[in-house]
Amino acid sequence: MNAQTAFIIFVVLVALAVIVARTRPKANSGDIAITSAVNTAIAKEFPFVSMQIDVKTFDGVVILGGVAREFSQVKRAEEIARGIAGVKSVESRITIRSGG
């Protein structure tokens, strides 16, 4: 591959990266506040429980991911998220991992 071909490939990749970055949905301040409130509320509810919950919010839709030990924990995390102001809906992708 010569230098000119490598440069053209580089320019195309940079252009694609810019296009992808501009079309990706951006978090608005409401979504950031919702995510923070859900994280805080879950941490208060389960302060010493081994749960790994990831919270993302897009246009008021909260997506919960991660791992919990019990189904009841998953349900409670969903309830907590639904109780936060501004949440339109909650989608849970939390998996249950039993054992240690």
C-alpha cells in the first residue's frame, strides 16, 4: 500500500467517525439527572448488597443492565427507577447470577 492510498483510507475513516459521533443520540440534562437519581436511589436501597447495576437514560427511558443475585432485587430496582421523576418507562436487562 502506498502513502496516497493509506492517506485516503485514513481520511475516509475519520469522516466515518465524525458521522457516527454526530448521529449518536446525546444525553440531555434531564436524562443525566434521571440517571444520577436512579443510581443514588438504588445505592441507598441496596447499600451492602453485591449488585452491579448499570443505568442509562435516553429521552426519559431508563435502561437497567448488570447483575443481581435475586429476582426480587431486579424487581425492586425496576420499581425504584419507575419512581423517579421524569422517567417515562423502564427496561430491565439485569441478569440474575446466583452463587458466589
